[in-house]
Amino acid sequence: MQIDDVTSYERSIAKYLRQDRLPHIWCAGCGIGPVLNCFLRAIDRAELNPDLVSVVSGIGCSGRVAGYVKLDSFHTTHGRAIPFATGLKLANPQLKTVVFSGDGDLVAIGGNHLIHAARRNIDMTVICINNFNYGMTGGQVGPTAPLDVRTATTPYGNFEAPFNLPWLLHASGASYIARWTVLHLHQLESTIVEALRRPGFSFIEVISPCPAVYGRMNKEPEGLDSLRNYIKRSVIKHGAGPRETAIDHKGPIVVGKFLDIDQPTLQDHLIGVAAKAKKPVKK
């Protein structure tokens, strides 16, 4: 598909895609494509200058996003997307830095970077596509996988307690926290717009199907199976307390905007330190 072949409605997305890299490699029913669609539309709605938008991704299925967008994009090493993005933001504060990656990359090997970026309130937006497993490498159990679910490495059910990501990020100091599923595309797009426009560390969790491995092992072999599951289980609850947002195997999936507060960013603190350094020392 070339840009000349699409409608004006689709052109707002196509102009941000590397046409020579298409078709993409994501599996049928995967939720990463729809999330990318929301993000690209959000760039226009947020009225951002695309020359000042940088996309950073790590390793995994979600990590391929950086390779498909016609923006300044960086496909980094496993777990290191956030420190790379931090360096970009500190070097050029004008950039709108977006990290696009999965639950394994961000929360397992990259977990230390995630909590410290939130603690510092670095001005960036993190979009975490959570499919509860390492989909690219065979479907091993991920750090957010609910108890009792089956994966390639937990064939009799997961027995490790999962991270509750909104609670983790709330405790770490993030300014903005939201969660949606790929069923809630209109809400997700609006949330990304809001996150892109506000200063501080924004974290958006997107619950996404992985029918090829996780879904197949948990009675959701088609992407539509997961969407039907989201219809039954999703509960919109804006402002929900972080303890209320835990996800188990069969219980409700609480979605919505959970936190939106104003607080000084890392850059604000650095500007303050620099201003103090220029003042004469009192004798």
C-alpha cells in the first residue's frame, strides 16, 4: 500500500509509516498494530511537530514499532529503552520522547530503569503493550502474567505473583497512569493525546492479545477471542486506587485513567540547580 492509494482519513497514519518496511511481521490478531495506529493518530491530534518526536523501543514484538515509523526512532537493546530515551531527553529537552515496548522488556529486565524514570519524573511517555508473556521468543511467562495462566514455561499454571503495573508506577512517582485494552481504541487514542501534551512521566498500559502463543495456551487462539474476553471483563473506573487495578486470571480488568497530577519534572529540578549555581555565594 502506497500513500497515494489511501483515503485522506488513512493518510494521517500513512505519512508516519516507512512504506518500504511493510507489510509488518506481527501475527494475525496481535494487538500491537492497533496500538501503533492510535499513537500515530494521537501525534496529529496533539499537534506535535513530528521532527521533534522520538520513538524508542526495546527488544520483543513491540520493539518492532521503532522500525516501522517515519520518525526519529531507535531500536535499542533488551531492557534499555528507557535509559536511552532519558539520554535523548536530557540532550535535547525540546524532544517529545516516547518509549514503545512490552511488559517483559520494560518490567522484567528493564524494571529498574522503569521505576527510577518514574521516580525522577522524567518528561516522557511510556506505552507498555502488555500481553503477559514473551511472545517473540516462544511464549515464556512474563512478570505481569496472572496466577494460574499457562505459558511455555508454566505449562501447569503460573505460580509467581504478578506485578500490578499501575500500583508499581504509582508507588514509584509517575505523574500520569492509565490502562486500556485494545478493545478501547477511541479511549486509548485520547489518552495518548493527553499524555503527549502533559509534562512529566506518563505511563499507559495497554492489555493486548497474543493469540499465537499466550492465547493459544489459554483458550483464546484467535484475536477475537481475547476481544470478547475484554468485553466481558473490562470495567471502566477512572481514578481507581492502585490496589484495585490488579489483574487475575478470570476477574475484572479495571481500565481508565488512574492518576493525573502536576509535579516538578527532572528538567525543572535541573534548571533550578543551574539557576542556584549562577548566584553569588553569600559570605
